[in-house]
Amino acid sequence: EAIEKYTQCIQIDVTNHLPYANRAMCYLKIGKYEDAEADCTHTITIAPKYVKAYLRRGSARKALGKLQESLMDYETVLELQPKNTEAQMEVQGLTQIIRTKQAHTAVNALKKNSSSKR
């Protein structure tokens, strides 16, 4: 029901970033991550310094497995609010996850390469 109300608000005033951001939060809560990401992106085009949009988009992108893009959103939050603890924690965690995935990819490539030379 809240999604419908925010959609109505958007239809009344497409230049107001808050209904997009609030609808994005609703989408996050029900697991509609693509929709949340889209609404956050729209929010950012209207209000590029609205921190909550980057936090929510970062969360949506993380859930979608878009780790590098998520990391970029949280880094943008830290540019806007250097002491934002949520963003600090997410940057730290995502950086570790990305490094671990890169290490696994490199190890698997080496294993594949060495087994194909036999």
C-alpha cells in the first residue's frame, strides 16, 4: 500500500526526490532489489547529495551481487559524510569480499592453466 501511495506522489511531482527514495526503501524491505536500485538511481539524478539514496542503492546492489557498484555507492557516501559508520562498515566488508573473490578467481585460473599444460 505504501508503494502505491509513493507512486501517486511521484505522478503528482516527478521532481521531488523523496517519494522515489521512500518507495526504494519499501522495495528493499520486500526484496525487490532491481526496483529499489532504479528508484535510488532516479533519486540521485534529482538530488545528487542525498545520502540515503546512495546507502539504499548500495544495499540493493549488494543484494543483487553488484559488489563493485555497491562499493562505489558506499564510497560516495563517505565523500559526502566522512563519518558515516554504516558506509565505513560496508566499505570495509565489501572490500574484503571483493578481494577474496579476486583471490579465488586468480587461484582457479592458475589451477586451470596448470592442469591444461599436463
